[in-house]
Amino acid sequence: MITLKNQTIYQCEYCGKRLLSKNGAKIHELEYCKESPIVKKKRIEEISNCKHDWETHWTPIVGEEWRYEPDHSYCGICGVTEMELEQMEESK
């Protein structure tokens, strides 16, 4: 967390978002900032401990909005997509 000079604004070290309170900035860094290593580690643990229940997301076909086609699959429990899961496995 960086305190900007002559201002009462706090800035996230990871994403640069500016927040008004010190407590809000700390909570942002620990729970919400997608660039924070703490949040990334929590997300990886959540995904690896999940028993995935796959669901299909459907999108309308262009020009025929009453008809739908499958777009991608995602876990209904943790929200991870198949592509994110493959990227995580490749990085290990």
C-alpha cells in the first residue's frame, strides 16, 4: 500500500487503484485485487480443492437471437472455465 504525498488517498501496490481509507485499501489488497499474490494463491487453492460440476454457457446465434449455441463450459461451484483450468495445469 502506497500513501500519496499531501493527499488522503491510498493506492494499491499491485493494480494502482486509489482508495479513500487505509482500511479499505488493506481489504482491497487482501481480498479483492486480482493482481495481489495473496488473492491469486487463495483462488488457486479454491480451484484445486473444488470437485468441479461443469455447466455449459449458451449464447444466441447472431441474426437468430431465438436460437442458442454452446459457448463455453464453467464450474458451477467455483466459477473456473476449462481454459483457466488448462492454463493453471500448464503453468505447474
